[in-house]
Amino acid sequence: MSEGHIARAREDLRVHPITVELSRSLDAEVDAGTEIVLKVKVSCAHGCDLREQVIDVVAADGAVVGSGRLVEFSENVNETAEFAFMAPEEVGEYAWTVVFAKHDLEDVAHQEGVLPITVRTLAHDTSLAVWSVPSPIVIDHPFRIQVGATCSSGCNLSGKEIQILDETGASIAQATLGELAGQQVGVAVRLHADLLQHLPDDQLDVLVVDLDALRLVDLLHLADEV
């Protein structure tokens, strides 16, 4: 083999290809505004120990939204610990790139390794509870019911508005959720009995909450009267 071929072979050996993979599959859908947790594996074609090298998660605009360091090396595979970045607060489909940046050691250059990932963010589920409904209800006399709300992702709903609608969709009462001791969120709503007399007994589930689905609550129980 000529000296030129030997030199080129040595040069080829100095540039090591990199493979980037997820240690476990990523959920295709997550709640908006919540953490996305990754654990990443990086392999060098020549079995190099790449511990202490950094893995970045890069958004479409080039911003680095999360980073993790390679901390384990076993059977020629490098792996990060778990690390997280935040999903956008808006509902939609988003893409990022997991990047192992190109870097040089004393006698070896490692190529950049990339892995595209895609996630769809979802609106948070909310649930409502109504209690302390008096019985019997006296016509033409006001009364109060207690209302609480919770979010599937544990968001704080304090300050959000609760409405009660009649069967036509018209609002007949409204109040604002308030934060209580122990991070409970609830409200007492004042109603007038003659507004509800035309509703069937089982129709208090017409209670609806006009909430921003992306900014929801903490643990919720019924509040005392507001």
C-alpha cells in the first residue's frame, strides 16, 4: 500500500461516526406546558468512551431548550441520566433535534450526531365538582352551592371564572375560583332559586367552567363560603 493510501486510511480512522438514540420511546402526545423527559444513548463506531460530553435538545429556531451530559459507558454505549425540557404551552405539533456536537480529541474527531423527535401537545383535562346543594330549595330565595375544579396536570386554577348556565346557554351565576389553605381551589356560588326551578333535578351538571385549557389547577376541594 502506498504512503498516500496509508495516510488516507489513518485520516479515515480519525473521524468516528456517531449514532444517537433514545434509551426509551418518547410519548407521542403530552400535556401542553409540562416536562418532556429524555434519556439518550450515543454510540461511536469505534467504541469510544464519550462520557462528560453534552447532548443538547435544539428547537426549530435554533434555541437550546434542554441539555444532558453523558454519564455512563457500558458495552461501547454512552448514556445520559434522565433530563427534561418543557413542552410549549400552546396546543400543536412540535419538532426538536437531539444533538451530539462534533468535537475533537487529541487524535480523534467525532462527527456530529443528530436525532429528530416530534411531540404533539394537548390541552389539559379539567374536572368539576359541585356540593353543598341545599335541599329543599325555597322558591324566590337565594342559596349557595360549592364548586371546585382540578386540572389533569396539577395547574393552579385560582382566579379562573366558574359559570352556571341554564338550558339555553345563558349565564345565571358566576364566581371566581380562589386559592385556599393547602393549595385548594374552590368557590361558593350564589344562586336564586327561581332561576333553577325549570331545570330537572338531575341537571345541575349544566355547571360549566370557562377556563383557559392550557393554564389549569392544583388539588381542589370545596371551599368554604367566599
